[in-house]
Amino acid sequence: MNQSLFKEICSTFPTGVTIITSKKDNIDYGFTANSFTSVSLSPLLVLFCLDKNAKSNEALNKNEFFIVNVLSKTQEKVCFQFANSELSPKERFENISTKISKKGIKIISNSCSFIECKIKEKFDGGDHYIYIGECINGEINDEIKDPLIYHRGKML
Ligand SMILES: Cc1cc2nc3c(=O)[nH]c(=O)nc-3n(C[C@H](O)[C@H](O)[C@H](O)COP(=O)(O)O)c2cc1C
């Protein structure tokens, strides 16, 4: 199968959209990810996949922390700001309202929910790394009901 058919078939599977935020040497990192999924209940594990060339790899080492911010329908612009590889880590957070987590990572305001995790494992996954995180805390924003959904290259 060729790459474009593979991508098109994968795009027929609707997903939510997250921004994975992290921090290293006082620099905040963030990127848009739809590869997030829950993995295990005991222990509480999640995973996401990240391109091996992505800047956020700098900040994602074993025992460091990251936040999974689950985006709401109102956050399409935020989604594309954090998917823009021409923006520096600092520029991605411009005009974005945030608060700080227990472990010092930026949480993106107006998201549906967030989970804070500690990195347990990093596996090779072709041109991506597969990161496994253990969840340590999180919160649901009850005021926000509608998630951002990605399907066939469009936001729903
Ligand atoms: C809806 C959507 C989902 C994405 N999901 C992922 C993902 O799961 N993993 C990934 O590596 N890149 C994903 N990307 C692309 C990254 O957000 C984008 O390449 C980002 O610029 C990576 O950061 P970098 O500039 O540090 O490489 C996604 C982009 C969009 C618009």
C-alpha cells in the first residue's frame, strides 16, 4: 500500500484532538496530537506518538512530565497554532491563555479536560516515537461539553 492511501484510510477514523505540553530548561513546548489514547487502568497509562524530528522530543525524557490537553470545539485556531512547525516553542503560546500544573507545565485554558503524566517509556515506532505516560492528576472542565473532532482532514 502507498503512503497516501494509508494516510487517507487513517483519516476516515475520527479522533479527538489534544495538545501535548511539556517543559525543559525553562522553555515551554507544545504540539497538536491526535495519536493520544488511553492504554491501561492498572497502572493508569496513556500514549501518544511524536515525529522523531519534532522539537518537543527535547522535553520528553524518562521521568519528566507532560500534560494532555483535550481540545474543545472552540479551539480550532489553537489546534493549528500548535501544529505550525514554523513557530518557535515560545511563539506557539502567544495569545494563549494558560495556567500552571502541579509539576510546572502549562495547561491550556478552555480545553475539555487535561491529564498530567510522568513519562515511563519511549519506544521506537518507525519515524515516530511512542511515549507512554503514567497519569498522576487531571481535571474535567464541566462548562465545556463539545470536543474538537478530526475526520478526513477536517475539524467537526
Ligand atoms: C489534527 C492534527 C493532529 C496531529 N497529530 C500529530 C501526532 O499525533 N503526532 C505528531 O508527531 N504530529 C502530529 N501533528 C503534527 C504536529 O502537530 C506538527 O507537526 C507540529 O508542528 C510538531 O511540532 P514540531 O514543529 O516541533 O515538529 C498533528 C497535526 C494536526 C493538525
